[in-house]
Amino acid sequence: MAQGLIEVERKFVPGPDMEERLQELGGTLERRVTFRDTYYDTSELSLMRSDHWLRQRQGSGWELKCPGVAGISGPHNEYVELTSESAIVAELFELLEAEEPEIAGVAAVLGPLKLQEVASFITTRSSWKLALSEAHEQEPLLRVDLDSTDFGYAVGEVEVMVREKAEVPAALEKIFSFSRMLGVPAQEKAPAKLLVYLQRFRPLDYQRLLEANSSSEATGDLTS
Ligand SMILES: Cc1ncc(C[n+]2csc(CCOP(=O)(O)OP(=O)(O)OP(=O)(O)O)c2C)c(N)n1
Ligand SMILES: [Mg+2]
């Protein structure tokens, strides 16, 4: 697969005092932003069913999240994020087993690959930066995003971006220790905004995803 940064993150349910708590813990508010995410897939959800997530984010462009490689299980997610259009196009053609065109941007291959919009919603986000130890300035930064959507769902995430698979365990350690400081219950798993959107507004698609996700079949709910 093409190279990209690895996103290691843990989602949580943000309480009403979360911003104050972040400030107490030395967090700095980097920005407040509002953006629309539009997700694309085939009518059979071929991408999502194989744990690949293609979206266009207003102000940032195209992004494909591909399943990570560290294989550590727990209440966290680990995805390789592709943001270069050529890398995304190459990955899409490989996944969907189609012949790759010479040169094309993502928008140009949506039609040929039968990718269509499956979800679109607006997020208002406050992004926080945490410098846990000043002694290690080279270490990847811990970030916290507090998101609320235009369909009434709010979720937080503690995140570290790393370059190498070998850095994932240390990133996870940081995420879990900071989550404890934030007061996030050890096994709490908050669902992704997109999954809540599909469950509410595209229940048949949600059901399809559920069927594809064998590990969630036992609980019968991807959002729990
Ligand atoms: C139970 C379960 N939960 C999550 C997933 C993964 N997943 C579901 S939707 C989805 C795509 C959306 O990812 P997410 O991190 O929720 O989006 P967002 O926070 O807006 O993007 P950021 O700004 O951090 O880049 C993923 C990776 C899964 N396969 N199964
Ligand atoms: Mg995220």
C-alpha cells in the first residue's frame, strides 16, 4: 500500500466540562473550525465493508483511511491516512479491481469506479494540542478534537499521528494515559460520527456494514 501517516486515536463521549479539563491539563486551543465531510462508496459499500473510508473534507481535500497494520486490539482505532490524490486513486483501483487510468484525480475516477455519495454532514470542531513533556520536543504531539455534528451527535478523540508502525505502541500508551487523566472510562468506546449518521439516516447501509463486520456481530451494533 502507498505510504501515509498513521492515525492512532481513541474516541470518547465528551462531558460538558471537557474544555476546562483540557485547559487544566495544559492543553492549548489551536483552532475552532467548521467543515463538511462527504463520504463516497459503491452501492454495495465495497470500500467501507473492507474498512476503507473515502471522503472529501471541505478545506482539506480528499482522504482515504485504510486499516492500520499494528494489529493491537482495544478501544482504539489505527488507520493509515492517504491524502495524495495519486496514492488514493491507485489504492481505489486496487481495491475495486479495476484498471488504473494513466493520470486522474479522485473526482475524475468517481464515475468510472461507480463511487457515489453515501453521507454528508457538517462538523464543528475544537482542536486542542497537548505538550505532555517539554523534554521530548521531537515526540509526536498528542491532540484532542471535540466534535459536534449538524445531526446532533458529539464525540471527542485523543489522537497521535505517527510515521512508522513501530511507533504505534508508544502512541497508544500516551493516548491511554492521557485518556485516564481526562477521566475517560477504561473500556469506553464512542462511535464514529459517520456510523451514527448511517445508523440514523441510511439504516439499510448500516445493516450492510454490520453484516460485514464479523467482530461486531456478537453485539449487533457497530456504534456500541
Ligand atoms: C466499530 C467501528 N468503529 C469505527 C470504525 C472505523 N471507522 C468508522 S467510520 C470511519 C471514517 C471516519 O473516521 P473518523 O476518525 O471517525 O472521522 P473524523 O474524526 O471526522 O476524522 P479525522 O479528522 O480524525 O481524520 C472509520 C475510520 C470501524 N471500522 N468500526
Ligand atoms: Mg478521527
